[in-house]
Amino acid sequence: LFFIAALVELAREAGVLEDPLVRQDIAQVTAWKILNRLNNARAKAELKRGTSSPIMSLGKLAMSRILHEEARVRTALLGPEGLLEGPDHPRAEDANFLALNAYFTSIGGGTDQIQRNTIAERLLGLPRGAR
């Protein structure tokens, strides 16, 4: 689980690894990523059985949320260094790319709002909204 090690290392280097709020942030991102992997495996199993799965909408929405949260945590851990760019600042470039990618993920492949509608109607069985 490389992503966990990277966040832990950033927290260690920033001297905040013992901060319970930082540890909670890292644990939350980790839990969401693991849960998303399990949901993706569930959706793939349903597809192999030949059934359509609205779980993929849940996975897409979850990944968007995970990327936003991980970008927030990385940026907070980097502090002012997170504002830098260029090859001399690879950690900042990674955090900035993650932050931008989070917004692309929120929009590309169906906006988060469309995914929420799909989840509400197909997964939760709620009535369709007005069209």
C-alpha cells in the first residue's frame, strides 16, 4: 500500500506524525481507498456474471472524493512547500497534480452529481428526480 507509506513519510518529515488529527486524516484516506477497492471488486464480479452494476457509479464518486481528500492532506502536510513547482520540488508537483486531477475526476466520465443520481435511483431505489 504505497499511498499509505507516502502519506506517513510526509507526516514524519513534517514532524506531525504523532498528531492525532493528522493520523486520523491518513487513516480516513486509507480506509476510503481500501473500501473503494472492495467495491470495485464487487462491481467487476457482477459484470462477470453478466449483470449491470450501479456500484461503478459509487466507485467513480468515491474516487473523486478520495482524490480531493488525499490532495488536501498532502497539501496540508507540505505546508508552504506545496506551493512550489518544478523538478526541484517533486513532492509539491505530485500534490499539485493530485489536486488538479481530483477536479478532472469530479467532472470527467460523468459529473459527481450525475453519479449521485445514478446511485440514488439504481442502487438505493429512490424515485427519479424531475426531468
